[in-house]
Amino acid sequence: MTRLDNRAYYDGFADWYERERHLPYHRMLDDLEVEIVERYASGRDALEVGCGTGLILDRVARFARSARGIDLSGGMLARAAARGLHVAQASATELPIADASVDVAYSFKVLAHVPDVGGALREMARVVRPGGVVIAEFYNARSLRRLVKAVKPPTAVSDNTHDEHVFTRYDDARAIRGHLPRELEWIATRGIRVITPVAAVLRVPLVGAAVRWLEHRLADAPIARDHAGFTVAICRKR
């Protein structure tokens, strides 16, 4: 299968990106991600690595002292800029940010598509102040979501592309630890999409509400979180 470079893939995805973000499944993911950022970035300086169209960054800007974002895709950034957000075009492996200039650097649904994930994490650690936090989300290799992805057909992300046109990596906890630079200490974990088998479940009356309730309560629970579709590693800079 022909793979696109990340910039071309996400520029093509930009027009479709927000089409389903209002649906219960995506709202749940966004809520769980914003919740963990708020826990560490409230009243502090935050940077989003791979901010896309700014849906998460816009919410973070409401509680952070300052909120900036970078993204590789100009198409995505045009929509973030239209929201009035402070954004710039750049690669996750070459952040245009000064050393030790933010308190929290976070990234969701992005690092799994960066071949040089170690380089991206080193850059996130570089820009965070000592004692600050890096929040890094990975696609969990040991999850129900991984099994579903392995058997389902590709999902369209534009008129001409689907989700298998982009590089994607799945990591277990051991692999994640291997990616982390020496200056980052993994201090906490959040699991996102612990029990949701398919997105459509969240749209079923009563059942969807129960699943959402459970997802929020299992997100930080040992064992349960370790099998979530997405593993969020919260790391402190030594």
C-alpha cells in the first residue's frame, strides 16, 4: 500500500477532520484528554504538539496561563488560526520553542504517526521546564482497539485517502519506556477507550451513557487503564 507523507495526509484530512467530532465517541475522547491536561496545566504555560484544527487547544486556552500549538499541516492550522489560537507550522521533531519555556507539553493522537518518536519526545522534554510535565499519548498494542483495527476495513479520511495511508505504530508499556528520553520520569498513566468496542456503542441511548460513565471511572484505574486503546504517559522532567 502506498503511504503518504504526514503533511500531505493531514492536509487532505483537514476538510473532513471535524465532520464527526461532535459525535459522542469523539466528544468522550476529547473530554478525557482535556481533563488530564487541566490536571497539570491549569494556570500554567502549555504547548500542544500536533494541535490539528485546535479543538483541544481551544479548550486548554480557557484554563492555562498561555496555550500554544504546532502542527505539520497548513490545512489543519488554517482552521486553528481562524479560532484565534496561537499556532505555528512545525514538525514535532523540530519544535520552534525555546528551551525550558513551558510547564506542560502534551500530544494526543500524533506520536503514533511520527516515525522518529524518540526525537519528538526529546523535543517535548527540551521545551519543558525542570519539574514540568510531558503528556504523551500512544496507541496501545495490547488493546481491543488494536484487534478491531487489525480486522476492520480502512476508514476514509478524505475523498481520496483512508487511515492506512499514514504511518502508524502501536506500542506496549515496555516500548513506550524505551522511547522516553532519560530526563523524563513516567509518573502516572491514563487509559482512554478502556471498554468501548466500537464508536457506535456511544450513540445507543442508555447504553452509551453507561459506557461513558465507566470510561471516566476506569481511565485512571490500574489494570483496566493498561488495556485501553490509547495509553497516556504522564512524565515529569527531572
